[in-house]
Amino acid sequence: MQHYHYIFTGSGLSALMTLYEMLLSGKFEDKCILLIDENAKKVNDRTWCFWDENDTPLKGHTSKRRELFGEIISKKWNQAIFANKKFNRVLELAPYQYKKINGLDFYELVFKKISKHKNIHFLNQKVVDFTELGNHCIVKTESETFTCNKIFNSIYNPEIVKSQSKFPLIQQHFIGWFIKSKEAIFNPNCATFMDFSVEQKGNTRFMYVLPTSENEALLEYTMFSKDLLSTEEYETEIQKYIENLGITEYEIIEKEQGNIPMTCYPFWKHNTKNTINIGSAGGWTKASTGYTFKNASKKSKALVQFLEKSISSEVSESLDMTDFRKFQKKDKFWFYDLLLLDILSSKNELGSKIFSSMFKKGNSNLIFKFLDEETTLWEDLQVIWKCPKTMFVKVLLGRIFK
């Protein structure tokens, strides 16, 4: 059996980001690394968006920050709309921008970098099993078996969450159409972050619109709920929304769909000394919003720094610094997200009310900073006080006495 230092089971966003950070580090050139996935990552299967302020100079400096994956950002927006049936607010995002990256562009960037390193191999096969045996691990595909020192697992197992009731599971599920319309109807400088004006039907439902020109945009019908819909139901709602915009003629250029788990389940408890769960399998998705890209970037950087400490320390073996069980901890943002999911789990129709209360009069920059988990406790309270207090007090008491 061939042996590797590190094996990545799955090559999704978090796996590729972690590997990318390892390459940027330069401290893993002597490590043999294997990436295994049945998906060859050759198609544009998804779109990632995130808000970021890296275009602004650092305090006391005239130079700009290094923009997060700036070379593959396909579109930026300086404004965003938040709406429901009662109000429509245009959010000025400065110093933030809302940014879009196409999945295929990201895959090509990382795999191009990987191709320059002979110590990294990609295997286009399906992982069927992996296990830890003392000081080494075994990974099996449908036709081969490998051993390694450490496993980075990003294969999500939903049954882990579904088999328990302490931590609710909400799905962020959506279907999106990228369309080209006859009418010049869109504002290419303004994205629609959340439009709750669509019928809620007892759930948390909204439209998400990313215009790239006056007559081109990605429109996604999105839900935060426990259960998925039929394809026809999503697409019927997209058609209605397009008609309400005043578009009479259009063509569908591309479609995408997704299902992102939103849960505060402590996946890190399944980490072992030599196996760490990353991505959705490790709870790296922002539980209250389903946002993945920025969270994965932060987590992958932190994980690689954790590894760097262990490989650079002369006494790492005695201190056991490579023990993956020591990597992840709970924080205040985990608890905030848990309270929101408790509400949406029992009263899913309240999502529009909660998000609307935050964005109607709240400081949008502070809200984005809060959702990025970069606020102080005082700033947290300024955002939280905008939310309906009674329902959060009830779920807080429920958690305390649960």
C-alpha cells in the first residue's frame, strides 16, 4: 500500500482551500499529499459569494490588503437590496463589497497550483471507507487502499445530525437560473441580498439576485427549512419572480442548485487524533446563514497555522500538538447561531421577521461584520437588540433548562 503524509477524502471547497493554504505556506513541500474525489471538478457546478473589505487600505497604510482570491472574482457589487412586502432598502456596503466567484474558476486556480507540485497527487475515485489504526490511518476507494499519517475528511454524513435531536438541522436549499433577458431590467451595481416579498407559505423563503449586466442575472429561489421542494416548485417561483420584474422574454443560460446544511451540531467531537472533519462535515458552514466561502477561508488558514506549529516545533511529539481533537472550540457566535436555528426549527415562518428587523434600520456594515464573526460584545448587542427580543429570550431559557 502506498503511504502519504496527508490524505484529503473529498475535494470540495474546504479541502481545496486547506490545500491551497498549505501550498502558500511553503512548509509542506516535503510532505506527500493525496486528494481523492469521484468528482473531477471540471464543470462550473456552483457560485460562491461573500462580502469583503480587502479592497480598502489597512489603517496607517496606503497600500491595499491582499484581496481574497482577487484574481478570480468575476463580479463585485457596492450596493445590495434587502426587501420584504412592506419595505425595500438599498444597503450601501462600503467599506465592504459583495463579491462573486464561479466554482470552475476556483477549481482551475487551485488545480493549476497543485500541478506545479510533484508531492501532491489527485485521484479521481470514490472513497468508500477510512479508519484510524493507532498512529496511522487507512483510506479505501472502490479499487485501491492507502495509508497515511493524517486524514482531512470533507465527506458529509447527514445521518450524524439527523440521528439526534439536541441540535436542530435546517437546510438552505435553492435552485438558480442565470438568465439573459430582452429587457434591460437589472442594475449591475446592486445585488439583491434577500427579497422576502415572495410568498412565505409557512417557511423562510426569499429571492437572491446577482445581476452581471442590465439584462443578465442569476436569480435563486432560496429556502431555510427542514424539507426540500420538488424541482418544479422552485422553478415555478423563479418564473413568477421574473414576470413580476416585468421581463417578458428571456433565455436560461445556466442552472444551478444546492443544499447546504445549517446546524450547530458539534462535528468536531468526531475528530480524532489523526482525522479531522472539515467543510460541511466539520461544521465549517456559517450555521445562521449558510454562507460557506469566507468561513472556509478563515477555518483553512487557522487549520494550516495549527499544522505549522506542530511541524516547526522540536518538541511537538511530546506535546502532541498535532492532535486534531484540540483544533476547534465553541465561541459566542456558535451560541448566537444556535438560538436562531432553535427558532427557525420550531417556527420556520419567522425567518423573514427576524432578518427584516435586523436590516430595516440596522447598520448594515455592522451586521455584515457580525455575520463575519468579527464584532466585539458591545457590537454584538447593537445587532441583537434589533431582533425580536421575546422569541430569543424564550429559546435562550429553553437552552438553559434543556
